[in-house]
Amino acid sequence: MPVSSELIEKLRSSDKKTLAKVLTKVENEEEGSEEILKEIFKFTGNAHRIGITGPPGAGKSTLTNNLIKLMTEKGFKVGVIAVDPTSPFTGGALLGDRIRMQDSGMLENVFIRSMATRGSLGGLCKNVVEACDVLDASGKDFILIETVGVGQSELDIAQTADTTIVVLVPESGDSVQAMKAGLMEIADIFVLNKSDREGADAVAATIKNIIHLKPPSKDGWVINVIKTTGSQNKGTDLLFDEIISHKNHLRESGFLKEKRKEHLKNKIVDLVSGKLEVNFWNEKRKEDLKKNLNDMLERKNDPYSYTETLLSR
Amino acid sequence: MPVSSELIEKLRSSDKKTLAKVLTKVENEEEGSEEILKEIFKFTGNAHRIGITGPPGAGKSTLTNNLIKLMTEKGFKVGVIAVDPTSPFTGGALLGDRIRMQDSGMLENVFIRSMATRGSLGGLCKNVVEACDVLDASGKDFILIETVGVGQSELDIAQTADTTIVVLVPESGDSVQAMKAGLMEIADIFVLNKSDREGADAVAATIKNIIHLKPPSKDGWVINVIKTTGSQNKGTDLLFDEIISHKNHLRESGFLKEKRKEHLKNKIVDLVSGKLEVNFWNEKRKEDLKKNLNDMLERKNDPYSYTETLLSR
């Protein structure tokens, strides 16, 4: 199915209705979505992609809101993808964050999209990257990707973001400890939000200590801890300056190219895996698997031998 | 490489050194691990697998400890897999939970293993299922799989556990709200831990309300909320009774077979995908991808067209 040049033009001029329609198509992997993604790829690569992640309750939505306001005040065009935790079964997204974001969503140069996470093969956030491509092609300067929750989605975000911000709060305490190892690896910037609360300085010191213990990053970037108080919109300017510093550093060091090459490589590996899977599981093989499951349940056969047979046929 | 019958015998008699060695092999996907898994598959399927999950700080480790004690007192053999949040890069596990679990680990009929989560293709917890198979073949009655954190790992656990326990605490508050949708789908039993704290009754009531709003489960199981106070070892007996109820229900309703059939199906799909991927990405194709990345970075080509070409060759 050829993609109409009118659609591409409307998308590139950031027409909100078109954007919404295309994002839905891409999110649901509707027919024709890959053709659109193929067509718009040449218009991507201009937006700076910022991942915002951290434990639940760290105030990521408020912080995202504050960044949106600041960025649009400075004349930038901003796209936002909010990845909601949700059921792999119903696929529905929660309303909370959408509502909280609405006052920013009213602004002219902002486009906000909530996406449901799905427990699908091939990665939790597969279509988030593609949604970013759509926003990117529509001419956004910044794309903010907010992920709620911890775990796989954070690692996926680090696989598409140019700058990854990890948001923590003083009272995270134990859970901060528990998540430190994983978060430390992906953070380009740490934000200590709700930093007016008790224990903020101690947590900030702990984070700084761990940063110092890390081997220096390949590209020479030094991770900072930025203190914010999201509810009072304090520290947003400092955070924005730090984002710009990181953005400039990536460009000047040539590391942006390396990072994006890595992201692209992963994207292709995912694309190939998806196609191989779809091609392999034709009706005949699906039927064969169904027939053989009982034998395996009764331990007359094992999944390894069965897979070997299936692949060798 | 043929697997020695001595190794299999030692494994089946639950020799701790052998168990540790085989689990390491399986966790790291060392050569020969698949042969072992193939060989032991016929001895699996006897253990009841229990997933224990929930937000960080909910007291899952303490609860797991309490369950281990109770189960071993009753004469059961218990295997434990603790999935630690950790870096996808270093692959190292945190020490905290291991240490907390050590007093149980000293007991004769318990085998505890901490595993690192890895950001690998094909699922975060791929080898956790295989580790469960190893423990299962060693003659355990119960296998407890404790996952720290929320997100993909929880969904993966629901894909291998016979019974999934979701642990919440009164003060989870907002984050409980945020995670409710996803957790609701996978829970067979809810535990409200730290239930001596303020707000416990309100949270218990909220959970019960949501349970009532759910459509009744296919197999007729009714989800209960069990109140515990892990630090005082209160409510562990109630939780154990509920696990046994669910275990019996699964067997009597025939739903255990359905559940395990589904798990087996997913396992084979994963196995196939892994093999297809490994077979596809030979040195020549890897080299080709490497050469073409720059063209795509410069937007002279797009990943979709490139993937098509690669697959059609």
C-alpha cells in the first residue's frame, strides 16, 4: 500500500489530527504502519530524545510537565511519549498521568501521547521507538519519553534515548538501594526530586559517591546530580541546562553518532527477529506445536528435542 | 556432548554442589547446559511453582523467608530463585537479599539461588524458567520465585508460576494505584504485608473492590487478600493454606494442565526465536549490517528496506 504524499506532508507540518492517527496506527501495528515508518525515516534524526525514568512516585510526570513548559517558553517544539504501566491483556492505559499532563497538552507546540505497555515478544517498548520516530519526523526539537515503573522498560528507553534522566526521591531509601545498580548504568543525568524533603542531602551524597566509584564513561561525560522540587517548579532550569550540556557534549565528542548507530543496530536486530518469527510460525507449524504439547506435558518428549525437529524439517 | 548419568543422578538426589554447578551453567548458558536441560526435562513437572512479586520495599524477601521456614517445618523440600535487579552490563547481583535469606539457606531441605536479571533479547527472565526446571528435577516440592521490582519480570514470572502472589503494603498508596492494572491480571493471591500499619484496612478494601469488579476467572478461582506482618512472621500460615487451596483448585479444575500447556508453548516459541536469531546472524550478515549502518545514519537508506533486502537474499 503506497503512502499518500499528503499524509506525509501533514505529518511533517505537525498536523495534530494526522499525528494522532498515525501514532495509533503505529502503536497497534495496523496495516500500512510499516510503510509510513519506512517513508518518514529520512525525516528523522533531528529531535533530541530524552528518557525520563525512575521508581513509581518519584514525580516523573510533574517533572516532565515542568520541562515541557520551559521548553515551549523557549520556543522549542516538544513531543511527549508517556509509557503507562498496564495490563498485557487489556492493553488499556491508566488515566492518571494523562490528566495531570493536560495543562501542558493545551499548548500549541506540544504533542503528548500516552502509550500502554504490552507484554509482547520482542520487547516491551518496541512501538515506543517507532512512536518517537513519528514525532521526530513531525519536526519536534525535543522528545520526552516518560516511563513509569522500573525494569525492562527502563533498559529499552536507554536503547532509544540520546539522554537518559533517572529521577529519584529522598524517601526512596531502600528501593533506591535495590535499583541502584541497574539505574546507574543508564543514567546520563540524575535528578533528585522532592529535594526539599528530609534526607535529600544524604541521598544526593550517596548518589555522588556511587558516581565517583564508577569507571569514567567512554565519551568523557561526567554525571551530575540535579536537585529539583517538581511541585514548586524549582530546579527545572538547571535540569534543562544540564540536558543541553549533555546534548552538546554528545555532538562534540562524536558519541551521538556511536549511540545512534547502536540504537539502529538494535532496531534492525528486532525487525529481523520479528519477521523471522512471523515467517516461521505459519498455520502448519502452529498446528503441529498444538498437537505435540500434550506429549511434552506427559514427558514423552521434551521442548528441546521438539524444537530441533521443528527447525530441521 | 553427552551428559553423564552420574551428574543426573547427583542432581536428582539434590546434591547441593551439583545443583550449584548446574544452575551456574544454565544461568550463563554455558556449553552443555541445553543438553542437561533436555535430559532432566522428564523429571520436571512435580514441583509447585510460586511466583512472589510486588513493588520494591513490600517485604517480599521476609515473606519468602517465612514461607521457607513454614514449608520446611512441614517436611517439604523448597527451592528458591531470587531475581535481583541489576545491571544489564555488569550482570552482577546485589548482596542484600542473599544475606537476608541466609538463615533459611542453612536449612537442610532448602536450596536458594540469587539470579541477576539481564537485558537480553528474548526476555528478561529466560534462564529463570530453566533454573526452576533444574530445581524441579532435583525433587523440590515447592519452588519460590521472588522477583524484585515491577515490570516485565513480573509478567515473565506469571508465565512460569503455577501460583502468583502479589505482595502490597499499605503505604504503597500511589504506586499501588499505578501498578494495579498490571498486577491485577497476574495475581492468584494478594498479600497485604505490613498489615499492622496505618491504612491497611483501607488498602485491603480497595484491593477487594477491584477484585469484585473483575470478570470471574475462567477456572472459577476467587482471589483472596491475605493480611501478613512479615517482620513478626504473622499470617504466614494463612498464606500457606491459601497456596495449598490454589494448588488443589488448579489440579481439580484441570486448569493446571492448561496453564502448563501455555507455559510450554511460550517456552518453545522462545526457543525457536533464539535459534532462528543465532542461525540468521552469521559473521557475513553481521559484517553486512555493520557496513550499512552509516548509510542509514545518513538517511541514505532506512532500516525497513534494509531488513527486507537482508531477508530476501
